[in-house]
Amino acid sequence: MQIHVYDTYVKAKDGHTMHFDVFTSVKDDKKAVEYAKQWLATIGEGDAVVTSKECSFCHSQSAPPNVVDEINQNGFYIYKMEGCK
């Protein structure tokens, strides 16, 4: 499966920056922002500002089976990098 990677930087409630990627099967900026907001709500950061400025398309690539499975189930996969819970 070819996935699309959206590089995302969001300010947490306590002021630190969270850096994560949103992986999707469709190249759709609005959907990527929606997925970022959905995930942030699950970790108690639902009020974080996320727009196409904070969540922007980076590149496309192939995905390993565990990522494909999660995208098929939920529509997206979050790859946590810096400052994520």
C-alpha cells in the first residue's frame, strides 16, 4: 500500500511541542487534519490547534503490514516522534 505522510507539529496544553506524522491512504489535507484532531482528542489534547499549517503533506511511501492494518481499520496511523504521550 502506498501511504501519504503528513508532518505535524502541535502545541500541547503545557506549551511543549508534539511532533508526529499522520499516515493516510488518501492524499487529502483536510482528512489528515481531521485524523490529527481525532488522535489528539484521545490523548487529552483535543483543544490543540491543528490546521494545514501544523499538519502538512511531506511525502508518499510504501507501508509495513502493521501500518496498513491500522489504516484499513481506522483510516489513519499516527507515528509519534517528539513530545508525544
